[in-house]
Amino acid sequence: MRWMSERWFSEEEHEAAQHVVALVHRMRLGWMLRHLPPRFVWAGYVFFNSFVTIAVLSLLADVTHNPFVFPSLGPTAYLFFFAPLGKSSSPRHAILGHAVGLVCGYGAYVVMGSQSFQRMALGVVSWREVMAGALSLAATGAVMVLLRVSHPPAGATTLIVSLGILTRVEYLVMIEAAVILLTAQAWLINRAAGLDYPFWEKKSASRSPRPAGSTGVA
């Protein structure tokens, strides 16, 4: 049964929410699709899984007193459950993207000699913080292009470090560990939903041969 009518979903949204449909039917909760607007069911899926994954990491942070939760995990969790088959949502792009952001952010922080974030919170911003933030984001973007990695939330991760919010090396390791844990949770949940969620990266479709004489960037 095609439960997502044009009244509620565009064709693109219909394709994006197929895993939600599969999970609902697998759990014998088809009545939800008959009595609730489909968009509400999809929103509930994103709400519940985002809540669970971040709550687990928040509890871990509370127990260990370490930064297992930080702002850029939010958009990563959203990508995992809103568009799980998107390129940016694959484990490879999430894990490597945040790793690149951490390295570039710390490098910019050290090179520019940035101060603590407390100064910025008081409205005291020097040229060092300005340059550290700009340099870290520029480097993160460039390195992700070179490595063929695409994960927008990494742009927030690099600023968290370069602007002095989290700068201790052991914290950076924990941040990456948190990304890996969030990714593992997303893998389990999306697989349970019957989605062909990749273990590392979704295989791209083979390219068709380029016509003779055509040009383009590889």
C-alpha cells in the first residue's frame, strides 16, 4: 500500500522515508499509518532515535565527566535518521569528517595561539581567534575535498576546537570516540529498520562511459 500520498509527501520524501515504513510494518504497527498523518510517523522516528542516541552519549558524559556530547553531534544524528542513505550520512563520511575537523581545528588553535573561549563569551575577540576560526574551517573544507569526504557537521566540530571551547588532546580523542559510538548506534538502528545501511560506505553506481571529446573534472 502506498501510504504516502501527494497530500503529505513529495516523491523525494517518499523515497527518503521508505525505511520508516519498513520498520513500522515489521513491528506490526501498521495502524499508525492508517490513523496518523504519515509525516507525523516519520517525525516520530527521527525524534525517538535522535533522543535515544544523544541521551546515551549524554549519560556516558555524565558518568565519565568527559565531553562525549558536543554541539556538532546534533546535526550528525539528524543526518543519520532523516537521510540515512545520503552520502554525508555514511559511517565513512561521518567518522572521517569529524576527524578532519578535529585535526584542522587543533592545528589552527596551536598555530594562531588562540585564547580560551571564556574571553570570547565576554565579547573579547582578538585577531588570533578570527584567524583560527577562518583557517580551521578553510582547511577542513579543503582536506575533505582532497579525501573525498563530505560531512557538513565537521565544520562545526573544527570551530569548537579552533575557537578554544575544547582543546585538550584527550578531549579530542573522546570527541572522535563519541562520533564512532553515535555512528555505531545509527548503524544498529537503521539496520533494525531493514535499511541497507552501509557498514562503511555505500557503493556508488558505476559510471557510464564518457562520450568521446567530452570534458569534465574527474
